[in-house]
Amino acid sequence: MLPSNADTIVAIATAQGRGGIGVVRVSGQHSATLAREILGKLPVARHATSCDFLDKNGDTLDQGIAIFFPAPHSYTGEDVLELQGHGGIAVLQLVLQRCLDLGARLAQPGEFTQRAFLNNKLDLVQAESVADLIDANTAEAARSAIRSLHGEFSAAVHSMVDELIFLRMLVEAMLDFPEEELDAVDAERRNVLLSSVQARLQQTLDYAKQGSLLREGAHVVIAGQPNVGKSSLLNRLAGEEVALVSEIPGTTRDVIRQAIQIRGIPLHIMDTAGLRESVDAVENMGIARAHQTLHRADLILLLLDASKGITAQDEIILAGLPADIPRLLVLNKIDLLDSNVALADSAPYAGFMVVGVSAKTGAGIEELRAKLLDKVGWHDQESGIFMARERHVRALMLAQTHLSKALAALASAELFAEELRLAQRALNEITGEFTPDDLLGEIFSRFCIGK
């Protein structure tokens, strides 16, 4: 259930811990009353006012800046009071408790942004982008989240919805006047409109997938026989010694995870136990975990010894890899080769994307990084990408499916109209026009408290 908007909420809006400045934020119909009690007056609207924060006896709790934002010109669309004081843990708790004593309720995670959504200050995509901007770990992710917050993603969705509405009006007119035959001009107009919205949807989906990759990253699993250099490659990609390296086969017993960035794109690299037959019970547990990890990967790096080529054991490993997950053959130890052979052109590797590296010297690592991005679906582009979540991508793909069904149902106006309606509904779920309360609760529960 969504919380009620009738009460006044309060929370510390700055991060936990000691800092130079701490902010206590209040939103709701009693914000002005709280301001008068705590400050002794109501500050001039939207002006920073230096004042004391007072307890119930009139003694000073803290000194700072107070800003009052009357509704509807505030972040939440309600009366909002911000008390910007010192960032000490104890003093912030004193100010927070004073607000609670005056009748405010402690805000739930994301409740301020949720109220902004419910009061039509933000649509759902923009509300989600607030959390994405806070959580952004790279400059590219932050820029993408800002584009979504400014409404670029929402504008793209609304534009497609407008086209669908116009197309539905045309089709509904055909249904309302069935005695009038559809002339060639109307049929051509319908087909052009459908083709246009399909093209825009495909472009938006491409941008959303890129944004989803920026937000979520990709899971890359390094697999192969023991002693081919998996841990050394992980260390080289990470730029630090995160995995133990030894000449003893079977050193890696568990999955080792390391987050890296390539051109600002987050990748979660996982080093797994060498895949082989073993009588060691602990090593077999690691091998079993390696197989489980392979099935959850977005990309598999099958590491081979370049000096040996594809062995019979490598063929067995290749045959056992999940067929639906992309893979990249990485030939390690090219520093041991006598000459600079064209590895990708060698007959045993035909049909595979291949890159040769030396985890020891660093040779070929930059080419590997580039191919990693290519295989996970990243395309360099200057603009257009907006932060997207898995639910956005799913909704866009669902709308795409309904438009494909609409194209196949051109001969039946009723079925055609129904598929258009379902496509529009899928798009409207992105911005929140048609969104169940339980989904809203799930979305906003992932926000930090005070935002």
C-alpha cells in the first residue's frame, strides 16, 4: 500500500556520518507550523534565512540556514521546509527529534520523491532517475541519468504514445463506419504511421538497452582449464592483485568477483575454478559453482593457452557452455609464441571471435577491452542514451511485440486496434500512467531515506 499524503514527513536528507553540513527535510501540510515552532517565525518563501533552530524551551539546538518552499512550487509539490545545519550526528538527531515531537512522521525510503510523482511534479521515469543519479558510479551514468531526469526518455515515450493515439483514432473511425470501405489513401496513411512508430520504438529500445548497461553493467565470466591464466587475466583487467596466482593447478577454489570500468561502462568480472575432472572434494565444489556462474553470465571468456591451441579438454568445455550466452575466445600467453601469428585466422578458431593476450606482459589487453564492450552490446555514441531499468526495457519490448502483432493483423481492424491499445498501455507503464500500486511501492522502497 502507498503511504498517505495527509501527514507531514521528515527525514535527514544528507548521508549518514559526520559532515560539514547536514540537512533535515520536512514535507507536508504542517511544514509551516513546524517552521514557526522551530525557528520562531516563518521564513520568507524561497529565501535562505540564517536563524537558530530552537527546542521546546526556546533554547538553541543548532544554527544554520532555513528555506521554506510553499506548495506547489517545491520538490514534492507540498509545503517543504529545509533546515541546513551542522553535519554532526548528534545535532542532526536533535533537530530530527524536534520535528517528530511536533507531529511529523519519519519518512519512508523514497517518500519525498514518491510524493513528487503523486503530485505530478515528476513522472515515474524522472522519479527513478533521481535514484539513478545518486547511485551513478561513472560520469557516463551520471550524464545519462541527468538526461532522464530532464525528461528526454519521457519525451520519447510520450511522442510514441501520441503517434499511437493518432493511429488508434484512425482505426477507430474505420470501426465506427464499417459501411465505408477503406480507401487507398487511408490505408497508406495507416501503414506509414505504424512504420514510423515502429522505427521510433526500435531507436528508443536501443538507447534504453545502452542505458540499462550503464546502470546495471554486465557480468563477464572467465572460464577455462586450470593454469591457463584466468586469475592473472582478472588481475590484469582489474589493475591490481585481486586473485591469488600460482603455478599449482586448482588454486582457485571459489568464484572471485571484481568490478571494473571500461570507458565508464561497469563490468563485473568473475574468475572461476579451472574446469576439469578432479578427486578433490573442495575443488569439485568450486567447479560446480563455476558451472552455475556460467549460466548467469552475460558474456563468457573462454581462456586458452595460445601455445597449445584448442585441446581435447577445451573442446569438451566449449561443448558444455550455455548455447544462448555469447562467448569470446581469449588466447593467453601469446608472449610464448615464436611469431606473431594471426590467431583469429587459424583454422581451429574459425567461427569464433578471438583475441590474443598476454596476462603477464599486458600485450593485447586494450584490444580485449574493446572486444569486451562490443560483445556485451555497448556502442559509443555522443548523446541520446538515457538511464533505463530492466522494467523499461521489458515494457519497450512488449510494446514492440504488440506492434508486430498489429502489423500481422492489418486485415482485421478489431485485432489491429486491440494490439495498438496494448502497445500504448505498455508504453504508459514506463512513465507511470498505468502502474499498479505494488510496483510503485517496490520502486520507491529502493530509494535512500530523505530523498
